[in-house]
Amino acid sequence: MKKTGFILALAAVLCAGCGIQKLPFQIEDVKSIEVYRFEGVPAAAEKKVVTEENEVEEVYRKLQAAGKPQQARTAGGTVISFRVKLKDGDLYERIYTAGLEPLEDMWEEISAAAVAAEEIELPSDTNHSQEPAMKAMVLRDPSGDLYFVDEKGGLFTASLPETIAVPDGESLSPEELKAGDTVELYGDGIMLESYPGQYQGVTRAVRIREGTEADAEPYRHLLEEIYTEPDPSEIPSMNLEYTEGELVTSAVLTSGNYEWTYVDENGEGHGVVACGAHILEWKDLTEIRLEGPADLKLLPSREMESAEVLRWPASARDLKDIAQAGPGAAAEVVRQEGEWVIPGAEPGYVYLVTGNWPEGYVEFGFLTE
């Protein structure tokens, strides 16, 4: 069998009277078959793994007899899905949401014990309303930042979930992806028109092939076109991004006090300190308009080690004596899917973000209205 290098995923219903439909592989190509079943919600999913030769053949025969799949999706109810692992490393997935009686019988007849399955293990699209998968190769620039190149050679970045699925049921973090790996990205399919492109609506990612630096080498020139060595003397900047409805808004945050030390190309150390006004006295403070509480994504120009956030009521800017405003209340800032987020930020506050790097710290501020 010719290796295709991708997962074929079909959201399917049984087609009455369609007859036996030939599968795109032979029984001798099959290594094992995973069968998943849940009622109502994916969190209730169970799986059975079929590896015994005679039983693999029986499941293969019944899957082939299930009929020609049709693209469909049913909310709620029972879902039975299959992941066939082929000996050449490819995967084949089918998902059934109706006409399940023969498959229910097959589920009961499989001798393997049913065990709990994580939602991330479920065959693609079992519970996701999203565009078809985008297949892409992983690239990393000299700073370790993550990029992707699609099948047409388009370079883009992506906001990944906290876990990346892999075919064996395990998972990876985005930090564990290596240059040359091949992934499938599922989401809303919206690519922001910038260069590189930005795919922010990724809801599920699957590493379908583990690659090497040699696999990524043909695309290295794409990174060389955009990458510049960071200037160690340059003070980081920070953007903020949030979504309300279908509108994604971004803004450049006002920067304030900082301390920064660095070593230049001659090996000489330097230190710069800017210690000025309190944030409540800043004249040009970035204004963020919110309809209500919103999660605010912090996008520093270089990766931070940590961050702290304080806030004051916006009315504190009118105080004649800033000391009366107090030290500010700590606001939550968390690391989500590889990015820093202020969850549930509210209108009517002045926010002070302190970003920390090995070279020092920088303060950033904004006003929510």
C-alpha cells in the first residue's frame, strides 16, 4: 500500500442499502483497530482496542459492510467511531452517529475490556464544529518560536491548545513540537491576512508524523526572510488582544518604568534604568473598550519568564495625591496554551502589567472603559 502520510477522517452515518463499500486498504495492512463509543457527551467516551488477528479481521469486515459514509453530524445521542492503525504508520478514521445497531452489536462482541477514553483521543471531528483539518509542517526560528508552513508553502503562526494529540493516544505540549513534525490543525479556518498569516481559531491539533530538521530544511528560507537577531539593548514592547463576539481587537500597550541590563557584541555589560511616574499619572494610557468582562491576551515582543498584574479603579486617576490610591489590587494572570492571559478583565480599571525577563523588567499599562 502506498503511504499517504495523513489521516482520512470521515464523519459518517450508515447508508441503508448502500451495500459493502471497499475500504482504501487491505486487511493485511491493518495493525490494530481502536473503537470508541459515547452517549451524549465525549467526556463519557470509552474505547476498546482490537489487536487479535481474527478479531481485527471481523471488525474490518463489519466496518466495510457499514456502507458508504455520508458527511453528517448529529447533536447528542450515541457516537461510535473507529481509528484503524495501519502497519505503514498511516491512520484511517470513521465516525458514525446514526443507524448504529450493527455497530452496537459489534461493540458488545469485542472481547477487549472497555476503558475510559480522554476526549482528546477521539477520532477527528467527533465533537467539533469546525472547518476541515489544515495539514502543516512545524518550523522553529533560531529563537525557538513556532511557525507552520501549509501544503501550498504559506507561512503562518497559530494559537495552539495546551495539548497536542498524537496517534497512540498520548499527548504533547506545544513546546514539545519539533521542526519537521507534521500536524493537522482543526478550527474555524480563519487565517488573518498578515505575513506571516495568523491562525488564531485552532481548537484541536494532532501531530500525525514525527519529523526531523532535514524535513524542515526546504522551508528554512521562509524564516530567514522574516527573522532578525534580537537587539539585546532593545526594551521589549507588548500588545494586547481580545475577542468580543466575532471581533478580534488588538492594541499596543503604553510602556513605562523599566530596568534593563545586557551584554553587547563586544562583551561589555550595560544597564539602563527608567524610573518615572506612577501609572496613575501616565498621560498617554492605552484605552481598551470592553462590553463586559473579557479575557485579555498579552503578546510581548519577546518571551517573558513571568508577569504580574495590578489594577486600580479608573477614578483613582483623578486623585490629587496618588498615595491615596494604595498599592493596587492583584489581578489574575495565567499561562494558557503557551500565552499569557488576564482572565475576566473588567471595564473601569487601570491595569499595570509588569513583564519579567532575564535582562530585567518592563511596566506596561492600559485603561479599560
